[in-house]
Amino acid sequence: MSQKNILLIDDDKDLSLVISDILESYGYGVSLAVNRKEALSLLSQHIFHLIILDINLPDTIGFDLCKELREKSTVPIIFASARTSETDRITGFEIGGDDYLPKPYSMQELLVRVNALIRRTYDFTTKEQLITFGDISVNLTTRTVLKDNQPVSLSLREFDLLAYLCRHKNKAVPKEKILSDVWGTYAPVEPSTLTVHIRWLREKLEKDPAHPLYIKTIFKVGYLLEVPR
């Protein structure tokens, strides 16, 4: 896997330098921003594969910056904040965060979560980067979907779910495992959330969503993406 670049947005410069040193020692490229203005400037100039975002910033609230980013980017975001209430954690996930790490945290736990999210998002073989079934083409590298050669607009979570099914194509995956792997082990989501997202994917991809050809329900198990061999 080629080097992945991380943007760390936190106004605690000393902590940021420590985190940067740790991540760089494990092969990541790290850029630092202390506020929204610096973060947006860096994002306009470089490609980042993951963002670590504090909530309390000098010129904005991290939640607002996350919403702003989600309007144009699906890059994974880890909230790292001293705000540890259940309401804050739920908000973080609902607006598009992929993980939530309460401060203070150990560097080892941060590294484990970064590695897991990077692996889940990007770690697949070259052969699997483009998945095609029927008139649908899913590019796992560029995170784009085409149907009849026309772009399909998917939300962050819809694409994450579709990409996960692509990586497990022709295998029945239990609902509980999909929720854990796509939304995160500690994400406050209900099983019905998965059902709704499956329905949305079918409506956007299947010719007859009520009788899907590709995204199949496996009774008492979960779901399967059927891709012709």
C-alpha cells in the first residue's frame, strides 16, 4: 500500500507534533492545521486519505467543518476531542464522522484506529479496484460509480456500504458484521439503518429495486452482492 497522507486539525500544537511524529514513524505523511482556514487551504492543495479533527477550534466548531467537508469529500474523518458526551459522539457519526476518539487517548489507540480505518477504506488488491456487474461499474480507488456510463451520486455511507459488499462479492455477509465493519463497532446505529441504506442503493442501482438482480437479501443472514463470475 502506497503512503497515505493524513491531515491533523487541532489547535494544540504540542499534541499535534507528538501525533505527527508517531504517525510518520509508521509510514504516514502528516500535515498540520490549527484552524478551519489552514485546513481548507491544505485540502485545496493536497490529497489526503484521512482527517483527524478536533471539535473545539479557534475559528469554527469541528462539527461544522465536518459538514462542510462532507458536501464535497468522502475522505474518512476521525473526531478526536475532549467533548465526550453521548450527544457529541452521536452527532459526530450522524454528520459523517467515521470514528470518535475521546481525549485523553493513548497514542497506541489512535494508531490502531487510524490503521483500521485506512485498511478498511483503501487496503485492497489492484485486481479488486474496479468491480463491474451488469451496466454498473464501481471504482474503489476513485470512489465513483457509473450506471450506463453515467455517474451515480451516492452519499458517503452509501458508497462505503457498496464498496464493502464489492470487497465481499458473492458472499453472504451477516447484518451485524456489516454494521460493525461499515459503521464502526461503537457507532450508535440501529439494524434498520442498514435496511434503509440497502433500499437506497437498490433504488439507485437496480432496474427493479423490488426484485434486485445484484444486491440480494439472504434470509436470516444478511446481504450479498451477486457479481457474475
